[in-house]
Amino acid sequence: MKREPNKFEEAGQAILQEINEPDQEQEQHKRSVWSVVSIPLLAILTGLIIGAILIAATSSSVYAAFGESPWRGIGAIFSEVYQAYKALFTGSIGDPVRIINALRSGEGSAIRAAFNPFLESLVQATPYIFAGLAVAFGFRSGLFNIGVEGQLFIGAACATFVGYAIKGLPFIIHMPLAFLAGALGGALWGFIPGLLKALTGGHEVINTIMMNYIAFRLTEWLLSGVMTRPDSGGMPISPLIEKSAQIPQFFKSPIRFHLGFFIALGVAWLIWWLLFKTKWGLNFRTVGANPRAAKYAGLSVPKSYMLAMAISGALAGLAGAVQVLAVNRSMALGLSSGYGFDSIALALIGNNHPLGVVLTSILFGTLRNGATRMMVVSRIPIDIVDVMQAIILMFVAAPAIIRSLYRLRKSKEGEETVFVSGWGGGQS
């Protein structure tokens, strides 16, 4: 006959259960975190490995070494890859030996110079953060904003005009005003495709692509006409913005690290709060996940589309504004080196989450900054870095490949897959 546990045994079992539950929850949380970060981390590792193969395959010295002997060829492969990635690392993060020596010396100028590669990577990452947030916000709202590059240019043009045309204002007013002008310019450029989608059902992909071309030609006309610098000799470049409109840099030239990076982090936190801590964010995500269900729930889907595209455009405009006000101090046609288009890949790798966007932006900024030194020191084409970014994106977008390569089990929670249904779908 089975004995019933007495009250003391029941109490003991309850205590043991209470003790073990936090450990079980912690273990489950660790598995959940690993399931989220494992695919991007392994995708980055795989991209670096394939990048190493491309470096070896495009090196003439490797072929010359193989002509002498197989062992020399293998040695040349390791040497070329090591030199290339060493240049990539030191050009984007810094030389560890130089950093240690600078810290030992205690000289402020030496320390700043030693950390300058990393600080420059953060400078490169700043417009990526704004542009990535723009794409991610659109995705979360069920919209595919391909017009970030054009919105970036319009935002930069508006910020530039306010920055040099208005004079006599104090810094505390002029700089935020120019920054806000960039956001409003981008918001207007994003609102137009949102309005067309809401009123006519026009696909935002097509409309934003067309708006890109209009933005490029419009800014070219402005920089060649009413916004041309008087002493430029006809070159399409704007006047320098007023000092009162400039986002301050923390150190003297050539270190360009500026306040805009911390502003970008603040905006990323604000977007996270808006999306996940407010009813408006819930409405945006509901429309993005299922517009029909959102409509039956009483939400205004057209209004959500217009507002989401305006906010997305404003974030893209801030990317252009921060580049002008903090780094370039004027606007030229070569303002952006593809920030708007790279931001699509960036947002996907970051899982359309503000934190993921920030981390991926720093990764992209690091790769972009280090690629220049890699090209100079190792004579490796800078396009190799673009190929690595594309490979990383491909593996993140197709996690089954990574799971097959590294024999990973599929998470019970599953991965969050982002797709665009009919060029305007959402997230599931």
C-alpha cells in the first residue's frame, strides 16, 4: 500500500521545487538566448571562412607559391589570409601592441591615436544605426522601405540648408533645429509612398524605388544650383554649415568621433520603447503581422501605413543629417556610400530589433572601416568585404544551411522569420 506523504515531506518537496525552478528558468533562458544568437554568430564565422577562401583565390602570390611547391602554396595561403585579416582588425579595432604601449605611456594624444581606429568604426556605424532602424521599423509595421537611400539624401539636404542658411542662432537651438529638419525632410519623403499605399494600394517597394531616383536628381539639381557653394567653381557641393549647427566632435582632427553616436543609441532605445512598450507600437506590429486581423480588430491599417512610413523616413533622414552635421560639415553628391541599401541587409541580420540593429551596425561599420586598410596593406580588393557581408546575410536569411553545416538542432521556440508578402506583408 502506497504511503501518503506527510505535511513535512510536502513542505520539503515544495522547498526543493522552489529552489530548482529558478535554475530551470535560467537554463531555459540560456538556451533561448543561444538559439537567437547562434545563427548570426555562426553566419559571421562562416562569412569570414569563405572570405579567407576568396582572399586566397584572388591572390597572385598564392599561385606563384604553388608554382614552386605545394607546401609553399599552403604557407602563402595562410600568410595572405593572416595579413589581410590582421589589417582588417587593426584598421577597424586598433593594434593591441600600440594600445598597450599608449596606455603605459599615459599620454592623452597617444591613447587617442591608438584608439582612433575603433572610434572611426563607431563613426562609420552611426548612419548605419539610423538607416537600419528605418528599415527595421518598416518591416515591423509590414512595410518594405527600399527608399532609405533617397530619404537619407533629402534629410541631408534639409539639414544642410538649415545649417548654413540660418545664421545667428545659438548652438542649443541651431543644431537641434538642423537635425530636426533632416528628420522632417526624410519623413515627408517616406510619407508620400505611405500615402500612395493607403489611398491607392500602390506597392511601397515600387514607389520608394522611384522616389530614390527623384531624390538623387533633385539633390543633384539643388547642389548644382541654389545650394552651390559660391567658391566651388561650379562643383556640386553646398556651403559649409555654421559652427552653431555642427554636432560636436569630442577630439581634435583627425579623430572624428562625435556626439551623434550617442544620439543614435538614444534613438534606438526610443524606437525599442515605442515598438514594445506602447500601444502604438503594438498597433504597428499587429498591422505588420496581419493587416486583415488588425482591420477586424478596429485598427486603421491605412493610417498605420502612412504613419509608419513617415517614421521610417524620419529615421532615414536622421542618417543623412548626422553625416552632414557631424562629419562632412557640407553636402556633396558622394554623401552616402550605400548606407540606405546596406541597411536592408543590416536590419535583417539584426532580426529587425533595435538592439540587433545597433550591434549589426557596429559590425558593418567595423568591416567598412577596416576594409580600407586591408586594401592598402594587403592589396586585397575592398569588394571582398561586400561579398562577406552578402554571405553573412544569406546564411542569416537561410538558417537551415547553418544548422546543416554545424549540425545544430532546431530550437523548439523556432526562429523568427521575416518575409514580405506581396511586397507589403509583415512578420510572422
